[in-house]
Amino acid sequence: MLTGLAHTAVCVPDVEAAVRWYTDVLGLGELSPPYRMEGPAIERDMGELVPAPVVVTAAIVGFGRDDRVIELIEYPPADDRPPDAHSGSGADITRVGITHVGLLCDDLSATRSQLEARGVEFLTSGIADVAGLRTTWCRDPWGTVIILMEKRRDTQPYWGQHLGG
């Protein structure tokens, strides 16, 4: 059975530009630089999901050397239009973006101020208190929504903040 969460993939039209933004603006580390994959192995892996020939470039960014990372992935030619909730197209992993990515920070007010100074577009006008967390929402330059979260209790995972204790 399943044993853990490995990564969240964010489809972008330019992996190298995305790595720069996620590292320079958000402060994630580049754990695995952009790597181009093509040939029989990737054809077997994704050939039924993306148009041939299958050529992808991916990089890994994150905060530590564990399996909870963000994979930035480019499917040439990626469709760089934001996802359309009304399209009814089913599974299409070549569309830019996902529902959202959740990132933790120690001081949400300071983090938001720093990111605003770096030109990050925020989707909410302020900071909310919900389910034991402080939250605010922004997006990357390609439209992927990011929720920034500050935990009230470091001893609990973010999803258990509302449980008390």
C-alpha cells in the first residue's frame, strides 16, 4: 500500500525560469537541477498521457532532502493557459497549474511583506485565521495558486492545528 507523499508537480512553460522564481523569490532550494528526459523509458512511462514524442524537462525544489518536494515540469509544448474548471476535459497533465500548493512559514506577516516587495501577486487582501492557522493566498507567475500558512503550534502538523492540544 501507499507509504508517503513524494511530490507535487507544477506544470510550467519554462522550467529554468520557474526554478529561478521558486528559489530566488520564494526561497526554496534547488534540490535537482533541470533534467531533460526523452527516449524509450519516458515513452513507456508517459506515452499514453502526453503527445508523442514524449520529451519532458523537470527540476525538484524544496526545503529539505526528503520526499515532500515540488517538481517543476515542462511538457513541450505545454499549454500555458490556466486550467478551465468548465472544460470537462478529464485528466490532462499538460495543462499549467494545479489546485494549489501549501507552504509553511514561521512569520506570515513578515513573509507576506517580503514577497510583496519582490512583486509576488497576492490573491487575498490580508491574512486570515482559520482552522488554527494564519493563511494568505498568492500565485506564481504562471498562475499556480499558493497558500502560505503559519502554524499556531509547532508540535502539530498543519492539518491538525484545529484539533488543539
